[in-house]
Amino acid sequence: MSDFNVEITWQRAPRAGHADDYSRAHQWRLAGGQTLRASSAPDYAGDPDHTNPEEALVAAVSSCHMLTFLAVADKRGFKVGSYRDQASGTLGKNAQGRMAVTEVVLRPAITFEGAAPSAEELDKLHESAHRNCFIGNSITAEVRIATA
């Protein structure tokens, strides 16, 4: 098992242009020492120049799927040359009527060095990556892989 730790820091300040409202800006400090500027999403009074938890969740799902895909492809003898994903997430009401990220769509574009998998093999690689992705296994949102 592994543990992951972050430190979240927020200090009261007025929201820019809204003296009667508080800023949603805060910092994420990761275990490796990286500090990220974060805020709520712009639709929720957040700073558009900062990352937000919803974007971070979509990025985490996409990154985890990619890393798992790379491992699965390598294990099956396929050498990935490049991987690019235009992932998106949808915020809506879940089955309990609460706001949630209800869907994440991954749109990976992958190149291979040497032999490339057939369309059927590629689908199986994605299915295996999805089934074994730690983050995908941790969320309730539907994760779809849209391939060409």
C-alpha cells in the first residue's frame, strides 16, 4: 500500500472586484514540494488563472489511465511513442441529486514505435488500463474512452 499527503492552505482575503465576498484562492503543497495555485472553478466564483478541483480530478483520471495504458502496452510488447489526451469532465447531478463530476471522457491519441496494435488490440489495451487505473477505480463518475 502507499500513502499520499498534501497540504491545503487558505487565508481569508476579499475576492478581486467583490469586497463583500471571500477569495477562493488557495495553495496545494504536494509531498514532493511542488506548490500549485488553486481555486474553485470560475463558475463558482473562482480564479480562472488557478487550477480547480474539477480540472484536477479530470487530469488525475487522464494521467492515471495513460500511465496504466503505458504499462499494459509495454507488457504486451507495444512501444508507445507518444500519448496525448484531450480529456473533459461533466459536472451535473448524480443519482442522489447532488452536484458531482458525473462523467469523464478521455480522448487519447497514441502513436507507437514499431508494431502498432490492431483496432481490436487497442480497445483491449484501453479496457485493461481502465480496469486497472487506481484513480478510475476510486471514483463513481462514468469514465469513457472515445477512440477514433
